[in-house]
Amino acid sequence: MFSCGKEVLLFLSIVQCLTRSNVGAFMSHKFAKHGKEQHDNIWEILDNLKERIVALEEHEHEEAHDHHAALFAASLSEGNVATTGVPIVYDQVDLNREEGYNSTSGVFTCPIAGVYFLTYSSLAAPGVKTTVAILKNSDKLSSIHSALPEGSSQQAERSELLFLNKGDEVFVELEEGSLLSESGSLKFTGYRVSD
């Protein structure tokens, strides 16, 4: 069943077809004179309408994969440790539409091309110089750097807005230092904003 917007699109498609084919001629007295030609034109119009309906149905199917469909939210469970030089494996997954995030590898593989908004966080161990970075296909995009006095720690978060092709891989990595994973403080989230 079409939504209101789709009904409008279908109506406009029909009007375009009818206008292009000068259907007014079908209603005139010339119809009898040019019956076969008009009959062929009607079938051409119907074929065109069928194609447009199929296109609308395909569009409706694509809308099921709207820009909100590709999203994920994951965090590192308390007590888990992040190792330097490899993706942080956020093992607690709250959302994972389109199954882009892999909780075994810690890698988000883009399921639908588009612009994505991604965030990641850091909670450096007290007094430890720490760097956490986000990477796209192993290329560093940005990082969170912490160099706090002994005995102090601070949570930080950073966001990225970037275009991803289908199959691009994004992950967060501990480059140096040590992280705390208390109360879901280490998070990795993302969602598709637009095409």
C-alpha cells in the first residue's frame, strides 16, 4: 500500500504519461478513425505506467533501508582491557542495525554508503599518558590525547562526520597508555546521516 507521498508520485507519473501521449485525442471523434494507432498508444501508456509502478515499489523497498537503518552503539564492558595497536573490541552491543558492527573484531564495516556520524570516547588511567585514535581503513582520522597529573583521570569524547563507501572499515585503537572501562565509559557509536 502506498503512502500519501507515493500516491502523489504515482498520480504525477500517470499525468506525465497521459500528457505526453495526448490522451485527449482518445476522447475525441478521431478515435474511431485512428483506432489501431490509438489502441497501440494505450498499450504503450500502460507499459510505461507498469514500469513506473515497479520503480516506485523498488523505491519503497529501498526506503526500508533509510538513513536511520545503519546505526550501532557499543561499549567496553567493565573489567575488560584494551590492548595497544589493535582495534578495541567493544563487547557490549546495544544497537546494531544492518549488522555493521562486529563485536568480535571491534570493526564497523559500512553496510550502506553515505555520510556517517561517529563518536568514540576515552577514559585514561590515572596519571598515564594515553592516546586513543579512530581509523578508517587503517588511516588515522583523529585522536583523543590525555596527559594528566598523577592520580587524576578524565573522560573525553570525540566525533567524526565522514563519507563511507560500502565495505569501508572503521575502528578505534589504543595507541599508547592505558584505559579504564568503568560503567560503560568507553563507547563507540555511529549512524548514517544521509546519502
